Amino acid sequence: MKHITIDALQDTLQTGTDAHIIDVRTPEEFAEGHIKSAINIPLNTIPNQLSQFNSEDEYIILCKRGGRALQAAEYLYKEGINITVVDQGMDDWKGEITK
């Protein structure tokens, strides 16, 4: 499992990536503002959503501050998924958001 900062995520998105951005906040938090390309899969639904993940793809996991993203990343990593976890979260995001 890899770790990146929120600034590194922003750089990665600007230069382009094939990675899927997974936001594990609640639907309500996600609706308040999220990264445009992010997919919302709340932390509590991750075990039931394993079919959404492909071991051949890369996933970048983030949340509000980093704690839930780390929990989700640890679980998915144990399931054999290629994971990068954002050590910070949307509270530190300086880029554009979509509502």
C-alpha cells in the first residue's frame, strides 16, 4: 500500500492518471463537495462493494481527514487491491470541488 499527500494527489490529477479516486465519506459529506472524478463508496459499505474493485486497477482512497481512508485502504489492500491512501483529506484539498 502506498501513501501520498493531498498536494501529491492534486499534482497527479493535473498530470493525468488512470487510477480511480474513491471517496469513502458519507453521501452527505460527498454531496457537500468532492473531487470531480471521485466515486463515493462510503467506508461502511466497502465490504459489500468488493465487486466494484478490480485487482488490475489502481485506486486512490481519500476521506475528510485521512482516518477513514486508511481503514478502507487497509481492508482493500488485504483483499489484494492496488491501493494508494491519501494521508490527509478533503479538509486540506485546495483544488476545485464539485457539488
